[in-house]
Amino acid sequence: MQSWASAGDSTYDAAVKLGKLVEEASDGRLIITPYNAGAIIPAGKEFDSVLSGTVEAVHGAPAWTLGYFPGAIFYNNTVGGLTYNQQRMWLNKEGLELARKNYKPLGAHYVGPLTPHNAEVFMHSTKPLDSVEDLKGFKARMGSAALNEIFARMGAAPVFLPGGEVYEATQRGIIDGFEYVTPSVNWGMGFQEVADYVYLSPSRAPTDAQALFVNQKVWDALPKDLQVIVTNATFQIADEYYTEEIVNDAAALIEFENYGSKVRKVPADIEALLFKTADAYYAEQAASDPAYKEIYDSVMAWKKVCSQFNIQ
């Protein structure tokens, strides 16, 4: 199993924990050997390789599969979308069934969100973002084609980079800023050393997740009890990871401030433009793709239920 993450990333540690838990739960009948990003296949090409069978499983962002399945964005992060608590319940309801329905014809089994996140840092930046005008031409690393399109429409100049290249690209001035994950993950990656500003807002990504995918033929060849063990272990690690990350995020924000990072809230006009632009983008995609629309409608219906009962 190759992970999207470098060895210094806490999400990679979760992939290692998954292997240990599955080995223990299966009494040694199934061994999952994790590799960090780029160890077997080029970083960013994980999903292609699990489809081809170059690797048997990958731990990576559903957003990196959009070229095959545009609706996968709802299993990663969506502007104004579900929080992880809400998404976790949606996966119990119908979200998991819809994911597997769409990934199976491609040749991959979506097991579940191995490393789900709290609301992400909106942007680490080398420049101040005081208003919409500061986004004009802003070279921002984005982690998905969807975010690239949304931020391009907002006037930014987004680029896609694998996570392991973000630090150096910022240090060399190739990009002005980047979205990555949450404060605790990002502190561990040393981003405070290359970007002075930390902009906070749950608007861009109320949650995010890297999921576990297994080559469909490999998955189908597993005995049913081992399939259950892998699935249960994935969700157990996910819940543990999420809870631990929230605690660590609170501590990490203090670390950023003590370091001298300028921790700021995203200006209201940027948030307003982001919501307006994203809503139009998602509606366009839903109108042209029945599979996308099915998931979009399901997410929006569940979000409405969560709002009705104040489920955060």
C-alpha cells in the first residue's frame, strides 16, 4: 500500500497503524505493508497504479481521482460542504454505497476515509490576503481539479502539486501560498518556516479525508472475514485519527502563534465570493453528470437534515 503522504506526515503514521491493527485482528493472516509517497510509484499517481495493479492498495485523496469520477470530490473536501461528523453519518446512511457503486466499475474498492480531518487551514500564505483583490494572480497550490477551477474563477492562479513538493515550492517562490490539511499536520510539516500567514476558515474545507482504496480484483479475492476486518479497522483508525487531530490542532495553533506566524481569519468578502463561485461550479457539474448529481443531491439533502437538527 502506497500512501499519498511523506514519512514525516501524521497521516502516514495512521497508514502504519492500519497495517498493525489488521495484522493483529486477522491473527497474521493479512499483512498490509505501507510505503510513503513516491516509494514505489510517483507521488500523485497512486490511484492510477491501484487500478493497474502496480500496487494493491493506496491511501490517498479521493480528489485525486476526479479524472475518473468527478463526484469523488464529495468524499474529499467541498466548499461549504459536510463536516466530518456529518459526513461520517452520511457514509452510514448512503454515502458509502454510492462511493462503491461508482469506484467498482473503474476497478477500485473504496474502503473508507482512513484519515479524515477537522476543518482545514484555509491558506498558508507568504503574502497578506486582506480582500478579494489580493487573490488576483495569487499562485496557490490546490489539491484538486475542482478547487483549481473554483479559485481560477475567483481570479487566482492555482496549480496542483503533490503534498511532498509544497514546502520547497513555497520556499523557492514558485507558489505564493497553499492549502494543505489542518494545523497539527501542517505544523509537523514545518510550513511555519516558509509561509508567514495562516488563514483560518472552515469555508473551503469543513473536512477533508484521504481514503483507503484497494484494487477491486485484490479485494474480491479476500475472504469475507478479512474484508470485514479491513473495513472495520479503517473506520476505527479514522475515528481515532480524527479525535486525536482535533486535540492536536488546538495545540498547533498556539505553536504557530508562538513561532511568530500571523494567524488570521479569512476576510468576509473572500468567503462570500468563494461560496458564490463554488455553488455555481457544483451546480454546473451536477447538471452535466448524472452520477455527480446523484451524490450532490444526497449530500445536500443530508446537510439539510443536519441543519434541521443542529448536527455540527
